[in-house]
Amino acid sequence: MKHSKKIGMSFGLNSGIITTLGLMIGLNSGTNSKLVVIGGI
């Protein structure tokens, strides 16, 4: 695998994890409902 593809894949994976965690925290603090957090993912 080319170096540029590894860098892009790593960036995409990190970005996805950070976005998902931010979404989970935001929905939890806004609604305080586990069902809404699970549904948002």
C-alpha cells in the first residue's frame, strides 16, 4: 500500500472516531436518553 493511502486512511479513521464520539456526547448531554444516542450513531 502506498504511503499516501496509509496517511489518508489513518486520517479518515481518526476523523470518524472523533466525530462519532462528539455526536454521542452531544446527544447524551442534550437529551440524556440512551435510545437517542444509539439511534444517532
